[in-house]
Amino acid sequence: MKTGRTLQELAAEIERQANAKHDYVADSRALSMRVENKQPLLAINGIDDTFGLNEIAHDQVAAKLDIPRKYYDRMLKDQPNLLASNVNTWFNQEPQRHMVRTLDHNARAFLSERYRPLDNFDLANIVLPRLLDTGCQIQSCELTERRLYIKAVTPRIQGEISKGDVVQAGLAISNSEVGLGAIQIDPLIFRLVCLNGAIAQDYGMRRHHVGKANGSMDLEAAAEFFRDSTRKIDDQAFWMKVNDVVAASLTEVTFGKIVKRWKEATEQKITGSLEKVVEVTAKKLSLSDTEQSGILRHLIEGRDLSAYGLMNAVTRVSQDVESYDRATELERLGPKVLELPQSQWKEIAEAA
């Protein structure tokens, strides 16, 4: 499993961001893009600041305004003033209300007004004490521009896939404050022999960031978003449910179901060419050429030519990639090998 920050580093950065970030809700006619030193900046009427835009915000502005990303990127690189003209035209011609999430003088997300902030600070305050109280060990955690990740393992729930191949139960918890997915709480299985983590998301819980519209608003004004008393009550109820889900997810019942499926996978043998097997797998899972090469290497080194061995080769590659976000995606993709329909598994196993 790829490691990230220490728990202390994670807690410090979550608290820093909670104090530094601001959210604004505005009609698009109260927004404008300006260019300074060839860099586009986002201005909001009534706010005495301008904001740079990160890649996520640029992507969301392009999507909201229906500007093809390839053309958007070309203007961003070569003609930023033309980009600003395009964006400002559509801000005014097709008005909509948006939430702009900012941090450290940058717009980090450009979202619908119905986006419901379910923030990392609140999530961490709920789940970390619960995990530690139940004897879990925080195996890995990270905070990227895209998501918060907390991966915990408990030694009190464990089993063997085969003799000496011990696995332990855990949880993978993630959240995106920038509109890139729901809060997820998924079973995590930690394999001691190679320190791989596999996330069984089919057994997990998700909560999308969608709420009610934020009321009427003056065209010329933008308002900083604050939770009213109703939202605070709704959020409190939701976080109580999250707390319950964390506790309920660390059970031997779910762990037993996953271990049973993994044991069955050891009997699903690979009979085809290993190069072709990995090639077909890479196409089905949308893996890069580098990831494909890594899977082949780990499959050969692991000497387990079965569906279980192939799954472990995919999750093992997660330790080789630079991006923590991508590493976690690979930990989710590995178990998908075991959930393929029989016809698709046969296509992989017998590839020649």
C-alpha cells in the first residue's frame, strides 16, 4: 500500500485548510475572468480578491460552459485573453448560479449551487476517533488536491486465503471537497505478505454532495457560503450516520464474504499467455502501458497464476505509481478482476 503523510501531518493540514478556505455562491453575471501576466484569474463582485484557477477548476469551468476542453486548453496556453472573452461571454449570456470554493487565493472548484459541502475537517473529527477507539491502525493517509484518504486496518479481524497468506480487515475512507465524488467508506483488505491493500467498493457506502438550492440572490452580489441552522442540523444527522457506518463496516460478516470470494479466486487458473492475459486485463481496466508492464512483472514474481494472483498484481502496482490518487484507483481496480462476468474472465484467462 502506498504511504502518504503521517497522521499528525494529515491532521495539521486538514486544520490549516479548514481555517484558510472560503466558499462563495454567485450568479455567473457576478463572475468574470481577468488576465494578469498571461494568467487567468477569477474575480467575484463584492469580493476584494482575485483567484487563480487550478486544473480542477479550469476543467469544471469548461464543463459548465460547454467549452470543449481541448479548445479551452489551447486558449489557456496560447491566447488567455481569448479564453477570458469566451468565458465572460457565456457567464453573461447563459446565467447560472455557482459555488466557487477557494483556498490559498486559488479557485479550487467551480460547482453547482446545489453542491453540499461535506468537509474533510468534519469527516476526520468523526472517523479518526472511532477508528482509533476500535483498535484500528492508520496504515496510510493523504490529502491531495482531489481527495482526502484515510486507510485503517484492524489486527483483531483476520484470516488466511491460503497457508501463510494472512489478510486483515480494514476501511478505506475518502472524500472530495472539490466535486470529484461522493464520500466513500469501503472495506479494505490488507495482505500482510506484500503489504498490498485492496478496496472492495461493492460492499461500501457513498454519499453524494447534493443539497437544496441556496435561496434567492441579488445579481450584482456574491455571498460567502455559511451553513444555516437547518444545514447544521442536517449535517449533524449525516455525520452520526457516518459514525454508525464506520462501526458497522468493521465486522467479520463482510470480511468473511470477501475472504470466501478470494479463496474461490485462487481456483480460477490462468492458462493463456501471460503477456496477452495482462494486455486484455489492461484494456478492460483502462490501464496505462507502464501499469501494464508492472502488472506483468508482479504477476510473474508472485508465481500465482490465478484470478487472485492477477488481482494482487494490479494492487501491487499501486505502490509503484507516483500519484496517491492513482494508487488508490488501482487498489479499487484490482478486486474488479474478481467481479467480472464468467465470459469476460474466460477471455482474460485463456488469452493467447
